[in-house]
Amino acid sequence: MLDLYRPGASPLHRLSPGPKLLAMMLCGTALFLVESLPLVAAALILTLGLYRLAGLPLRLAAAQLRPLAVILVIFFALQYWLSGPLLAAFVVTRLAALILLASLVTLTTRASDMIDTITAALALLRPLGVNPAKVGLAISLALRFIPVLGQITAEVREAQKTRGLERSVIATALPVAIRTLKMADDISDAIEARGYDPRA
Amino acid sequence: MIEIESVRLAYGDRTVLYNISLSLTERRVGIIGANGSGKSSFARLLNGLVLPSSGAVRVDGLNTRAKGKEVRRKVGFVFQNPDNQIVFPTVAEDLAFGMKNLGLPKDEIARKTDAILARYDMTDLRDHPAHLLSGGQKQLLAISGVLVMDPAYLVLDEPTTLLDLRNTRRVAAALDALDQTVILVTHDLDLLVAFDRVLVFDEGRIVADETPTKALAFYREHMA
């Protein structure tokens, strides 16, 4: 969701996030109830078909799996060793289908639309003291600032490297924590300055 | 008009602004001073982000202490580091944030988003991840995010400090073209040459309040 969204005008792009999230949850649950390799393979092929329907190239689908390739390989090797090739193929195919399905939702849905939907759904929990607007803002802030925190960490590590401290966890963690706290103060001011009302 | 009446500001035991009284009526007001001179704290007083320890700040008659929300609608604020101001993952989503807070309908949010993106030549960046923008693009996005809320006043706290010369000029041109009253805190003295009024801060006090020519000469002579 960080920068996954790919603009488009496909039926999947036009579909509102609610049905997409619901379909993802139902399909995800169904994948866990199915115990047949041909069926999960069919689900994987169907998911790839949905990528084409959304106008997304298959190499983008492959890119979604790449960060988890090591995990998929470990799972396959473990299952192969414990239960044989068929079960290993089944487990990895099911996991790949799930990852691709979840990625498809984020690739075709703006983060703000997703957050609006989650916020609307959370309104049901208002009697329990949940503030949906606050939760929505928290999610968007997390999505926005994860890459920024990564950038800060990289800068601090680079600076510590020049001082020969690249192996010291404290030398990196402490400046990152201080910068993050300062940044949190500024972000809080910025949100307030842009008219955010937490009681709304 | 922004009126500052006998304002003193302290953080705990540390006083950062001493007994400041003035009215800001000009369209372009510059604020300069050394680091720690109190100019950023002064800027934060103007839209109620910080409240005075004593005295009062009024924006078009609205006291920042009693009418903070209304004041913030009138006075937009742009921070030094745009990374700390952009709160949504993509350009269009971030532009919509302030307008949603104002309760604008979706079609108006979309129209104003399109207009501001076109104004700053960023239409192609509509769905671009904010963290992948250049420094200049980020600062223009931060300014745009405030402008779509139609403030009457725009306060900017060192908006060009992190920018290169080309992007500084881009931001300066954007500010120059604004209809709003602009109050600019900066270390870049060149930006203030065509301003109407420049305040020079030193150790929490205004030590010069002049036309740019006189104020900049004073600053170079006494503060450099």
C-alpha cells in the first residue's frame, strides 16, 4: 500500500474498496478451506487473469512475490522434506495466490479510498469508544511515514559509517529515535495547522 | 489584519518573545533573524499553533486563544520540512486532507485538486507517492495543500531552507504570484527584496521594523 497503487480505469479500479476487501477476505478464507492442488492452482491462474483485467502487466505480479521469494522457497523446501512435492507445491501455490490477491486490491485501490472504507466500517464500533477518524488518520500516517523512517535510518547509518560506528545499534537507534520524536511533534503541528479536528 | 498585542511567550522558565506589539496589514511581510531569535515561535503564534503566555493575537478580530479553529482556517501554515507536513501517501490524497477537514464535498475536492495540480505543473504527479517527489516538488505540494483550503493569510517558516537554487526560485515565483497576504520567515534575504515590510528579530525582540532595503542593511550590519 506504500506506493503500490497503479492508476487505471479498469472495472477493478472502478469498483469501490468495500466489495474488493470483502471479496478478498472471502476468497482468502476459501483458499484456506480448499485442500486440492488443482483448485488452488486454478485460483492462482484466475488471480493472474484479474491482473490482466486490471490492465496490470504480469511482471508486476511477479514483483509482488519477489520480496517474499525467500520465504516461499523455505516453505517449499520444508514441506517437500516433511510431506513430499505435492503438498509443497500446494502450500506455496496457495500462499502465492493469497499474496497476489491482496496485492491486486492495493494495486487497484487508492490508499485514501481504502482508508475511507475502513473508517466507515469502524463507525459501527463508535459505541465502544472507537474514533474511526483517528484510526483512519493513524493508518494513513503509518503508510506515509514508513518510507520516511527508512530514509532517516539510512541517513543516520551513513553518518555513523563515516565515524566507524556502522556496527553499533545504539549509535543508529538513538539518533533515529530522537529525529523521529522531533518529527512527530512537527507532524502533529502540521495536522493541526491543516484544520484536523480529532473530535470530528 | 493580524494584531499582536503585548505578547510574551515562554516555554517553562525560558522566555522566547518579549512584549511584542504590532499590526500586520501589508501583503508581503518578511521575518529574519538569527537561529533561536524567536522568529519561528512568532510565526506559530499567528495561526494559534502556539498561544501567548500573556497578551493576545487577533486575526481579523478573532483571538487565537478563543477561536483557534477559525483562525487556522484563515491562516495557512507551511513548515520548513515538507516531509513533516505531507501526511498522506500520494499527492492527490494529501491535497484532499485539508479540504476534507473543512468538510468540502467530493466533487469540489476533485475540482480544486485538479486546479492546483495544473497551476503548479504537477498534473502528472497526481497519484505519485509523496516520498518519491523531489525536494522542490514536496515543498510545492506542502504549499498547495495549504492553498486549497483558501486561507486569507499564508505563513511560511523557512520554506526554502532545504531547497537548491532552482527549487528556491520555483517556490519564490509561486509565492510571488499569490493573492494571499504572505508572511515569510527566512534566512534567504534575496526573497524579501520586493516585500512591503521586514521585521528583524534578535533574542526574542523585534530590533528593526522597516522597508526591505533598510531592514536588510540593518541585519547585515548588526547581525551578520
